Amino acid sequence: MRILLADDAALLREALQALLERLGHEVVATAGDATELVAVYRALETAPDLVVTDVRMPPTRTDDGLRAALEIRELAPEQPVLALSQYVADRYARDLLTLPSGGVGYLLKERVNRVTDFDQALATVAAGGTIIDPEVTRHLLRQDQPGPLADLTPREREVLELMAKGESNAGIAAQLYVSDAAVRKHIGNIFTRLGLQPSDENRRVRAILTYLQAG
């Protein structure tokens, strides 16, 4: 396959290039940051069979590689792209993996420990399939699960946040410009939505702990 490779770590980029070439592939170009990746892709006369990119790269060293991959897919909706990363990016991983045309993958570098499996993953993505690291799948599924605060209204969240900051009912009422009775009603609703019964001890403390753990 003809592969475009992007990674900001020069040594790792060279090692990956050597591995890909040892597997019989041709690295047609390399890039050291996300901006360069898109520019190099645009400059190629013939689209590569596969784009392999790191996720955390300059200029911001966050999820620039994924954003570049999505930009490439906007330019060429059928272009196969494989993200190879040390961590799971929250913001754009789902956007990449749910592209309608397929030909996408997300693997964690620490799990690519068998060359034959890696080469098979490359072939699968290049052929239009989808490869997702099991840890990436678990991470995205955890995001889909509603948290303990999911049923709270925006106002109840504000009240609970102020409770967690140590504010009294009177302090909460003053900050939110509502009456003490309104604050008591919101707090009662918070207890109910969090499943805290009147018989439970220290409901206020338990509600605050739930908020802190969820955050």
C-alpha cells in the first residue's frame, strides 16, 4: 500500500516508516504536525491508499491529528484513515469512527504489539473496514452511560454546585437571587432525584459527595 504517515515524534515516525516498509508498503510522504499533514495530503498527485496519523500533535498537542483526519475526509470522503495514539481523545474519536463511508480505525500504540495484527489492521482499514481498539470502545460506551446527575435540572445543578462550595441555604439564595423557600425546594428535588431518602443520614453531605465524584 501507499501510505501517508504523520507523527510529531521524529524517532517514532522513522521507526513506523521502517516497519511499514519492512511489511512491503511504501511511505509516500510523512508529516510532523497536523497542519503539515493536511498540506502534504493536498499536495499529493495521487491519493494514498491509507493515512496513518498520531492524535496528539502540534500545533496544540491535543487532538489535532483527529481533526486533520476529519478534514481530509471532508476533502476525500472515501479516504481510509487510521489513528494511532497513546490515549483516547474524547472530542473527535466518535466523529471519526462513525463516518458513514467506513475505512477508519483507532488503535492505541501500546496494544500494537504484534506486527501481523498491525498489518492486518492496516489492510482492513484500507479496504474500507473499521478497526476500533477495545479500550476505545469501552471509553466511548462509558461516555454514553448517564451519570448520577443526569436527571437534575440546570438550576438544581447550580444549587448543588454551591452546596459543594460550602454555601448555606441563605448564601445560595443570595447568589441565585431566589427565596430561601425556593432553595429548600430545589434541595428537596435534588435529594429525590439522587435517590436520597428522608431516613438517610447526612443527605446534604451525600449529595455533595455524589456531585464531586461525578465531576
